Amino acid sequence: MQAADLIDPMIPALKPGDSIAEALEWMQEHHLVQLPVVENSQYMGVVSEDLLLNLPDDDRPISDVMRLAETVVATENQHLLELI
């Protein structure tokens, strides 16, 4: 099984212009602690609930905090065991 096979279309992806508040709502609604940030089908990174909850202004866009986010890289052809 490769990374591309693991993508769940039901998990929402954030856009850089989405607010921190929107991201936290989606995480709560889908019972997730991390969400990917995607722009024009290009993966930009992943933000975590812990990071977003510690920010003072939840009206700010996600793009303002991407430099604080974890760097997670995976290619679509990587095997499941490599991802783990």
C-alpha cells in the first residue's frame, strides 16, 4: 500500500486563507488533532490543534502560522511502512 492509497477524501483540507477558528471547528467536528493545508492541489504543510489553541487571535488566517507548523513530508509513491 502506498501513501496515495491512504488519502481519505472525507477529511477536509485547509486553505491558507482559512481562519484559525475555522480550522479548530473542523478539527473538532471531524475528531482530528491535525489537518493538512493545501493550495491549488499543492500540499503546504500540516497544522495541529495544539499549535492553534496556543495562538492569541483565532481570526488570523492559517497562512500566518504556517512557519510555526511541523514539517511533514511524504511522497505519493512511498510505502506505508516508510510513512510509519
